[in-house]
Amino acid sequence: MATSKKPYERPVIQRLNAGVTGKFGQPSVTASVSNIDGNSVDALIQQFGSPLFVISENTLTKTYRDAERAFTNRYPKVQLAWSYKTNYLDAVCRIYHRLGAWAEVVSGFEYEKALANGVEGSKIIFNGPGKSAAELEKAIHNQSLIHIDHADEFYVLRELVQQNGQSARVAIRVNMDCGIYPQWDRFGFNLENGEAFNMIEQICSVDEMHLEGLHCHIGTFVLSTQSYSIAAAKMSQLALQIKKQFSITIKYLDLGGGFASKNTLKGSFLQGQDANPSIDKYAEAICSAILKSGFNENELPLLILESGRALIDESGYLLGSVLSHKRLGDGRSALILDFGVNVLFTAFWYDHKISTTQVHGQWQEDMVLYGPLCMNIDVVREHITLPPLNKGDKVVVHNTGAYNMTQWMQFISMRPAVVLIDRNEKPHTIRLRETTATIQAQEKIPNHLTHG
Amino acid sequence: MKIKQNIAISESGFLFDPATGHSFTTNPSGLRIMQLLREGKNKSTILEQLAQEFDTEHDTLERDVNDYLNMLNYFKLTQS
């Protein structure tokens, strides 16, 4: 009679450390995740390959609606603008635009993408310090909102509108002390030293320039909602001052982005899921400050938000496979995964939550997670507690929707495919896996190197 | 390879080394290796036995048993 074999788990032995626990207490145990929006992880990898980025349209939509509700419940005029640099895959952008988001772009390339995605020119916010004259000309023609970043840009813009006799809708980017250290003062004009007001005076002296808004971008992954409160109050006061001095009603205040997602920053004592402010807390800080600032009720400016990370991080997953388990010189375990920091760029910033896909026993071990690159910096997690995994086992990296699919690098290995799981739980490829041909198509070989 | 005679091994996978005062835990597959070592089995016999008892491939088993035996050496639980 055939006897059934016992399920196998890699043999593990661990030394017990008695005494006082460390400040981190017991390691947290992450539940396995075998399924994303009705699709098994194994089936997705089998169909689309490993590694693989997956975006959940359900989570994306819910996060957007939650953010929209958080602000519209507190303030009468709100507009979200999708931050293209966070994730500019066309399918992703189109979901946001269908949900009602405008486009916020920071380059000519992103501007072209927004137009191709069907966004009206007047609903494109053109940020960034590197706009060319040709790009500005196009933005003027399309009546886009041009956010002036520096004086040289103003001069180019002034020349263009005066040459063409066409008016431009503009805002200025303002930086200020909001209690954040280090203070972000590289974007736009400083408020405290008077530079911002000087630029406003110059803009107001050009008939063809219509100052419609004020913009700020106070930081990234800002954990202090108080900083937004300060920024919103200062921007409001500036708008009121402009009204008083130039009789110009500022139509909108754009508070930029920078809201934290649920990721855990490296070195953070608490998990991001527990410690980072909710979108409601950011909304409360910003909306209260504007409402208290002294605007007439019928002159409240439109509030624009350009949050990227907080809207998309949670809808993104990176699926991958274990290539090998190995033992380091000091006895620690290590896994080599089939994706590295070239694909998971945010591994430099976060201790990403990583799950297994199968239910394992009680055994967990401390380990390091490496990528497949032949580079010492290719570390996905310096320290994590996971069950004893082996070659071929699958892992799921959570909260990867922001910046990875734009900042990823084709380095040593190819960038993976991206799959969108729609609201009916059907997966669609929205970006193909790169191949050698993809890369070589951009290369040219001079004649003298073509033979022999 | 042999486990030091003075190492106490419980049925639940708890190990105690009276010479150093260190305690260890091991999971069921690790405990099975310890038991077979205690019975004086060599590596190839251990591999054959585990292959009969556990649902896994030979290469995986061979790599993992090598790693486990290295860890026993690392923790100084073995004698020649």
C-alpha cells in the first residue's frame, strides 16, 4: 500500500536568545497572499511570467474615491490631478481621467502622453523646472495651466506671449517654511524672502499673462499634516494679499502632493500601515486652514491636489520567484529573488511588506533578500522574517504602484510586464515584458564595426 | 558527522547544549535529521530516508541537508 509523504519544509535550526526582547519586540508574521482580485498569483505568473507587476483597478478606484471624498466632504471646490511621474502607464492614467482627474505633468514627454490620453489642454497642469520654449508654446496654445518655476522660464514665457499675442494661464510655484527639515526650496520662488511676491508683480505687469493660481510642493512622503496646514494658510494669505494689492482673484490653490502611502520608510520604528496619516487627516489640515483664512465665501479658490503615491501605491503588487536560498558567512539566511532594485526602485526607500503565496508552518527565519543583479547594492530587504522558502517559491511585494513603473531601470535584466486586473477581475497586459530586441532596437552599429 | 553526546534533544525539536548553555529550536524536518544523526546514519542514508518520508525533489533535499549540516557545525553542535 502506498503511503502518502509528509509536506516538506526546509530544515531550519535557530538559536534561542533569552533575556530582554529588542525594541522591535516579536517579529511580525505576514499572512500569505495567494490571490489578487480573484486571480491566483501562481496563475498570473504562469500566464505572464515572473517577475510581474500587477495593478488592481478595484483598489485604485477605491483609493481615488476615498481621497476625493475626504476633500469634498470638507471643502466645496476640489479637483484632483493625476501626477504622471508617479505612474504614467497610459492605461493607469486613463483610469484616473475617467474618474475625473486632470493631468499634472512635469515634462514635454508627460505632456504629450496626457494629450494622447484625451485630456483637454485646459485640464493639464504643467509643472517642473525643465520646460522648453517649444513645450511652453504648445501649453500656451492649449490654454494649459503653466506653473512658473524660475525667472528664466518667466522670461521665455513673456517673450512667447508677447511675440504671438496669445494669452497664457499661469500660476507660480511657491516654496516656504512649513516646519519641514530640510526645507524644500528648490521648486519655485521663496515666500519668506519676498522672491515670490516680486515674481507675482512681474507677472501682473504682463497683459498677456493671467495669474490664475498659486502652487506649492512642500515635500515628499510628508508625515506631518501640520506642515500642510501651514502651507495652506500661507498660500491663502498670499492669495488674499494679491487680491488686495492687484485686485486679482486667485482662482485656485494647488497644494501639490507628498502625502504618505502605507509603505514603511526605512528606519521607521512603526509600520507605515499603522503610523502614517490617513488621507482624511491631510484633508482636514488643508481644508480647515483655507476655510479659516478669511476668503469671502463666494471667492473660495478651487483646491487642487496632485497626490500620486497615496493614490496608487496600494493598488500595485510585484510578483516574483525565489531563485535560490543561500547561507551567508555569518550564518544568516538569504534568498536570491528574480527581481532586483532596478525593477523595485522603491526598495531604496521602503521596507516593503513582502508575503509568501503558500500557507507555511509556524517556522520563520530572519533573512536578507537579494535581487539577481551582480551588484552589491542589489538588496530588496536588509532584514525580514519569512518562512523557510526554497527555489521556485513565489513572493508578493505590496504597495509598489508608485514610482516603480516610471523610475525602473533596464539594467542587466529586462523590465517585466505590467498587468492590470480590471473591475471584473480580468487581467490585461498593459505593458509588455522587454526583450533583447526592445533594447537593441535603439542601438546603431557604425559601418566600420559591422564586419569581421 | 555526529551530534555531540551531551546535546539534549526533545521530541518537539528543542535542543540544549549544557557546555555553552545555548538553546535551539528546529522544525520537524530538522528534527528528523537530528534523530537520524543520533542513530549514527551518514549523509547519503539520511537523504534516502528523508526522500521516502517527505514530498520534495532530490536536489532540493540535498542542498537543504547540506545547509542544515553546515549550520550544525556553525552552532558547534557536532563532533568528528
